[in-house]
Amino acid sequence: NAGVTQTPKFQVLKTGQSMTLQCAQDMNHNSMYWYRQDPGMGLRLIYYSASEGTTDKGEVPNGYNVSRLNKREFSLRLESAAPSQTSVYFCASSESGVLTDTQYFGPGTRLTVL
Amino acid sequence: QKEVEQDPGPLSVPEGAIVSLNCTYSNSAFQYFMWYRQYSRKGPELLMYTYSSGNKEDGRFTAQVDKSSKYISLFIRDSQPSDSATYLCAMTLGWSSASKIIFGSGTRLSIRP
């Protein structure tokens, strides 16, 4: 039981390049989330998917797109990377979208945009 | 002004000490309050959550909420080196708002053996 897995662990991009961050969970959870974590800013929600087939914007969606490929997988795409997107990205999942369901986080992807 | 303020630390205390971690917030409508622990280069993990005001205890950890002062605290008794981590406070408006959790920026804690 791997929990939440993320690939890649590290990535360096040049400004303007695109890439997709992958996330998968094996806990049969309905809800999945993408956060970014920046020094002094805490975790901020980028996008979330309350259930398979649905996605919604979070606090900081600009510059990102997401795909809920199936119940297990939720990917985050940067179409044209910018230095402001240098951050640590965390994927999380929970059984449903209610607060009392614990969110389980993946190990993170450290992205640097030059 | 940030909705949730948290001293970044670092906070360094000797093993066995009582640790007090704190957050202040500006939105009086917040009802659910959480504490997460994040080890270096790992994702956060939920320690405990409380609803509205009062105390909640779980082993060596006690969470306290003072809504009148808009102030929450996490106390760690008999601190251990394994408690060394960054602690994030978080809060939200209601039980159906798991997608709208506001996180503090975290306090880095180091327990000296």
C-alpha cells in the first residue's frame, strides 16, 4: 500500500517549457488535491477534484491545468513554465471532500524554473 | 495581512521540555482548526483537529483554540528528538470545506538531545 505517489521527485525547467506532474493514490479515495508550498507562504491549493470526472480551481490556479484521468490519478500540467512557478508541489487525497476525512499527502515534487 | 499568521522559528528546545506552538488568524468565521507535522522533504501529515473553542488532547499533544482572541496553540509535552519537524496550523470555515483549508506558513521546531 504505497499511499500517494508523485513523479518526478525533482525537475528543472527553462522558462517557457511545459511539463506534467503525475500523482496516483491506491487508497480508493474520491477527492484529490494539488498544492504548492513556498517559503513564508504555507500550502496553497492550486486545483482539486472532489470526485472522478470533476475538477475545480483553488486559490492559485493561474498557469496550471489538471486532469483527473481516473479515480487513482490526478495530474498537474504547466503549459509554459515561469520562474514564479518554482516551488514544491504536493498532491493529496482524501476519502471525500469533507474536513473530517484526513488528507494524505505525497512526498512532493521540487520544481525549479530557470 | 495574511489570514493566518505563524512564527516561522526556528524554535530550539532541549529534550523533555514542553513546547508551545501558536497561530493567530483574522477571520472570525473559521470553525475547524488543524495541526499538521511535516518532516524535512516529506509531505504534511495531520496531527489533530478541533472544532470551535476548547482543548483536545492526544497523547503528548494538546491543541487549544481561543476563538475570542483568534489564537490557537499546540502543546507538546515531554518533547522528543523525533518531534523535530515543521508544524503547520490550518483552519477552515466548515466541515464541507476540505477544499478551502487555509494553512499557516509553518514553525520549524528542533528538539536537542
